Amino acid sequence: MASTIAACAAPVAAARIVAGRRAQAPRAALTGAPRLAKKEATFSGKVAERVAAVKTTRASRTVATMAKKSVGDLTKADLEGKVVFVRADLNVPLDGDTISDDTRIRAAVPTLKYLVDNGAKVLLTSHLGRPKKGPEDKFRLNPVQPRLTELLGQTVEKADDCVGAAVTDKLATMKNGSVLLLENVRFYPEEEKNDPEFAKKLAAPADIYVNDAFGTAHRAHASTEGVTKFLSPSVAGFLLQKELDYLDGAVSNPKKPFVAIVGGSKVSSKIGVIESLLSKCDKIILGGGMIFTFYKARGLAVGSSLVEEDKLPLAKELEEKAKAMGVEIVLPTDVIVADKFAPDANTQVVDVNAIPDGWMGLDIGPKSIELLKDTLKGAKTVIWNGPMGVFEFAAFSKGTFAIAEELAGMSDCITIIGGGDSVAAVEKAGVAEKMSHISTGGGASLELLEGKVLPGVAALDEA
């Protein structure tokens, strides 16, 4: 909700929020040493168990899987002594040279451990940040190396390049069951151009390809799609497979009733998701800044709340389409409004048909929270993508956190958090561990929910 409201009301404040949300993705920073230690001790095993059984630990629930070959299908005989090129998503947020959230590194551990335990020589590659002019020191993967060493319990060497002699010279001395971290693959512009010759160079030292980078699977890059033309087998890592199991499997064949919660600032960014879910969901709950476009389309006054004027006809069309398909669209009935976009703003709770002039809606109200809780009762599958309000400000966090708490208590329901701000919210609410699945990919999650083909997935071998 924050980004576009603040474009009119408080650009600097909004920019800080957007930057903070991006830094938090895919998971907010961990808090507390005991919690971190507990996560590290159980994370690898839990992911491996979930992927192997395609179940959650909360109940005996099973979801369908996308038919792609997985690293778990490869045996010790397939892997021992082989060079395996692994594309992971190690694009961690940094504070200088310090990693502020190591979730993405930990998420890669189950696949790496499996390969190491089965005697493979692992060439591990990733991007970090958005380098524009070749190598930049601030985007080197150096900070990742010691954390990988710690998590894997063995020394991880690092190459100063991702292709050429810098890789092959170190590979020559690698032992079975070892890992070599390659330099940022986006130091080469050919990566994002999916240049065939660059892909061939990346693949040249390897025998097998494993894609475990769901966050970039929606991009046809050299390291996500191009290398598959030169390496066989090309398979999904445990993390990527888990994402497909839940996001694709649960949406394609959901346990009913199926409820989607779609929030965020703009209707325009979630059109594809809403349209796709209309054919699959029983109910769709809307929240965040986008609700004011729907209210205005209904003829209500919305004060200075965020509205996408050019999307008013679309909002009407979506509601009409939902009605025709028998899908209930649930909109909040009251909102918390503020006289400015700021954490110390004056606030009041008003019904949606009584928003005063000059005030902007920044969260859903208490009656809406109860309405949404009632809407969720009895659901067997819930997907949540997008917050209910500007949850970074305490005064406007109640709606988002109430949804998080409600989902955390739904023990007989598959609860899927679809990336981005929702992930940061459940982390901040302290209930992330109680969700069935938390997606590591923002754009990739959205595209998969929209039913789009992800090039990095499509390129992998069929099961």
C-alpha cells in the first residue's frame, strides 16, 4: 500500500519502506541467537523431508508436484566424482560486508549437502545485486563464502571468476564432496542476455546441472536456461522443487475450499494473479492500497487514498467476472485512515463509505479483521500475497499481523505465503515457522501464480 500513496504524500518515507521491503525479501532478518541456532539445526532436514514426502509437518496433507526431475532422483552412482554446476540464489542483503539476512544461503544448504554427501564436486554460482559495468567489489560474493563454510561444516573455496581458468585451475585440485563458490555471474552482461557462447563457457567444466534458484527461475538467463542445452541431466534442486510442489501443485490441484488473499499497493501489479485465481478459488480477499480503486469503481469517495484511475473499469470488470464465476470477492468494510503518510499521523477508524476528504486509508479496520477471519474459516488451502496495509508503521500493522496470526493458527489448512512483503510480514509477526510454505521468490512466485511458464523450470528434464 505504501509505495504509491507516498508518491503523492511522502516520497522519501515511501522510498525507505520500499527499500526496506526489498532488503527483507525473501524473509525478514532473523532475530535472536536461540531462534537462529534452532533454525540452522532443523532447516536442512525439514526441507529434505518435505520435498521427499511432499507433505508439511503440520498435518498429513499432500500436494501435487510439477513433473520435473529432481536432484533427489540422482543416486550416489550418478553423482560421485561428477562435476555439478549448481545455480543458487545467494543474492543476500548486505550491510557493507555483513550479511543482514542469510535465509537464501540456508535455503541452498539441503541441495548442497545432498550433492556433497554423494561425492559430487560442486561448482556453485549465483548473482548478487545488479552490477551494471562488469565486476564491482561491492557485488562480489566474498561475504557468502564464510557463511557457506560454516553452514556446510567444511571449507568452501572461492574462485575469482565464474568461467575460464579461474574455475578450471581450482577444479583440478577439488576432491569429491567439495564445493567451489564461483564469482557473481552477472559481472558478465552475457548472463542476462542468455548468450549461448557464455552459457557454453559456464557449462564447460561440468557434467550435471542443478537449478535451485527459484527467485530467478522466471528469467531466461545463461545460468538458468542456457546451460541446460549443454548439460544433461538438468534437474531441480530441493528448494526449487519445493516451490513447485506448493505454488504450482497447490494452485493446480488445491484442497477445497481454496481462499486467496491478495494485497499490496496496486491493482495493476496483481491483475494477472487475480484473473488466474478466479478460475481456481472459492473466495478472494482483497487488501492493501488496491482496495481503494475497487471502492471508487463502486462510486464511493476515498479521500486522498491511493487510486489507479486508469484501472477503475478493470476493477468493475473483475468484480463482474467473479460474480459470474461464482467466486466471492471480499473487500474490507472499514479502514484506518491517516491525515498524512507518516508513523506519527493522526488516525481514525471509518467505514469504507465514510472516508473523509483529505484522509488516506493505510490499513484495514477492526470490523474488517473479523470479516476476513470469518471468510477464512473452514478453508483447506490459503495463498497470501501482499500485505493489508503499511505494516512497517505500527499504527497501520494490525490488519496484516492479524491475518498472519490467523493463518498461523489454521492447523488443518495448507498455508502458502507467496513471496515479497507477505513473507516479511509473517517473519516480523514471528509466525513464519507455522506456515506450510514460504516462497523465496517474489517475481517468480507471482508469475507461477499467474500460470505463466518459468523458463528456468521449463528447461529442466521431465521426471
